[in-house]
Amino acid sequence: MDSNHIAFVEDDDDLRAANCQTLELAGFNVQPFPNAMLALRFLTPDFPGVVVTDVRMPHIDGLELFRRLREMDSDLPVILITGHGDIDMAVEAIHKGAYDFIAKPYPADRLVQSIMRALEKRRLVMENRELRLAVENTNESLPLIGQTPVMQNLRKTLRHVAGADVDVLIAGETGTGKEVVAGLLHEWSRRKQGNFVALNCGALPETVIESELFGHEAGAFTGAQKKRVGRIEHSSGGTLFLDEIESMPLSTQVKLLRVLESREITPLGTNEHRPVDLRVVAAAKVDLGSADQRVNFREDLFYRLNVVTVSIPPLRERRDDIMLLFTHFLHRASARFKTDVPEITAAQRSYLMQHDWPGNVRELVHFAERAALGLDGIETTKSDIESDGSSLPQAMERYEARLIQQALAANGGDVRSTIQALGIPRKTFYDKLQRHGIDRSDYVSGK
């Protein structure tokens, strides 16, 4: 978006021409207006630039123009050019939301610097609006958010593969959304009426994983007091998602290979063979196609699973999606924590675009949650801070609410730890929760 536009309103022809020439030489795209009425006909809420106007003009003066523009778009920066006698009025306009005033006579650099700062503010405002609109238009049934070509191709591939009903191997770094992809393969397939069963192979000890996968009969081993249907059988007719499959023990890999080849299982403690209508979607955070990374993973099982491979790009390889993703997660986190959605600052945008995101989307989600609570740890520059006209008591109320939210988040919603961190009595703590409309359960760890 080109945000280098200036609307310059001045009824004096010579002054208007001289200022417009100065601004054009400074690299701005200037649209001159001899009066406020013509400017009002031209300017719209989506004007991407800044308005510079003289205060003393016939019919509609600069202050009235500012008032009308503020009604149209309260975020549109307006810079007032004043004579010495108009300074008091200009100061009052600043308190009402005007961006700046410049007293005549003024050096060209003074005007240029003010416009540059105002344009940066306007750029951030317009970007926030575009991102909010993009998030509102995002299809919530399509979790793979992204407008980059690589994400569009990924969605197209998943649509095609989902209908083929073949086993799929998903490759991607930690936090890229492998379970989301597996879920879409299920939802977009003929198996969506069946169960989507997920198992993290790296989270279960070797003594448990076989029972979890294949099931067991009562008395099959010590502690097996009743029959258990395994994950494979439970997923029959649906989809079995095996995450971190590279962590699966070798002994279990042999049995899984046999199931994939025969499409039948034999639960522990029985010789009965049970047929299963099975589709396996496996995910690995290492490249199983590389012998060096495969290490303890059976080659024959890899080739049996690798009917189709779907690769998910890391976040650093689709940076143009980062702002859209962050805005989506920021709105989601603010709704969860019952806070106003904060504007994205220049400092946050810079961090978002420069960070390499080794934790990928999962890391971005956590950063958005901290940002929603004001805990992102990024220093805010003076230019990022804009007055919203709140009274001191209102500002203090918001500050107190944010401190409580931050303490709750830092302590996982635990009451004792939170009141110790805040240094207030338990009754006072609960009174403040009620006054600020804060639900402690929103901050409980693991929720």
C-alpha cells in the first residue's frame, strides 16, 4: 500500500504552490486543494496519507475541517499550519486529536519531519485495519491460514490427497501444524464420519504404546483388568494420526508394519485377527527419507507409510503470512482473556518480521497470547504511545486490570501464587476480579 500521500489545503495560491513543490522534492505524493470543501469531497476513511491544512481559510477554516475529518476517521492524522495568534486554538485541537501544529514561519524540515512521523502512524493504522478485515474474512473452517503461494499450494494438495484415501506421511518442523494438516485430511475425506484418533508416539513409554495401539484382552498382562480397544481399531473407518512416529520403538514398528500390510490387528492376549478399515497419517519432525536422520526407524516401514508425502513449510519460509497469522491469534487470545484487542505497534511488527521463529506457528501463538496481555517484552517507543483521551482514573483502572491479568497468566491462574505476586489480600483480589470482569479460569494452565 502506498502511504506516501499528502493532502495539502491552503487558500493562498503562492504558499500552496511553494509548499507542494517542497514536499514533492522530499519524495511525497502531494494533492493540493485551494479550499476545505474540495478536500472534503476528495478525502475518504481509507485515505492512506496525511492531511496538512492552514487554519485561517474562508468558509470552512482548518479547525472545522479537522473536526469534520475526525468525525469521518478519528485516526486520520491532521497537521495544522497556524499563525502566531492561532497557537492557543491549535493546542486545544491537539488535545482533541489533531496530530501536530506548526507555527508560521517554519523551516521546510520541520514540516517534512512531522509529515514523516504522521505517515508512519497512518501506515500502522491502515495495516491494522487491513489485517483485521483479513482475519474477519478468514474461513474459520480452514485452519491453515495463509495467503502465500506455498500455503495455497498446500491446501490444494491436501484437497487432492484427502480424497485419494491413501496413507500419508507429513514432514515438518516442530510447531508447523502437522496435527492440523492431519485433521484436514480427515475432514476433507470420505472418512470424516469416522473417528479421528491421534497418538503421540514420543509421549508414551515402550511398555504402554503397544497396548494403546493394538488393544488388549482382560488378563493379557499384569494390571489388564478389562478389555481395551486399541487406537488402531478405534480409528477403523476413520483416520489414525501417529505423531512423532520416528520415536516409535523398533518392536512396535514391526507390528505396525504387519498391520499396514494385512489391514488387520491382533490385540494383546488373543490370537484373534480383526479386520480394520485403516488410513494412517503419520508425522515426523525429522526427514525420514534421509538415512542419517532415520537412525532407528525401519526402512521398510518408511516406504510403506510414504505413499504420499506432504511437507509443511516453516514459518520463516512464508514470512508474508506472519502478520495475518499473528493478528488472527491476537484476536483469539484477546477473546479468551477478555481484553481489548491491542493495536500492533511498529516495534512488534519489526520483531515479527525479523525473528526466525524456530518454534514456528506454536511459538507465534504463544507470542500473540503474551501480546494480548501486554507481556511480549518488546520495548514501546515514544512514537508508539498515543493518547486516547482517557481520564487518569480510567487509565489507572485499565492498568490495574492488566497487572492482574499479567499476574494470573504468569502463575497459571493459581490464586495463592497470584495474590502473593500482587501483594494484596485474597478478598481484595476477588473484589478486583469482579470489578474488572476477569475470569480466573481463563488463565488456568492447560486450559
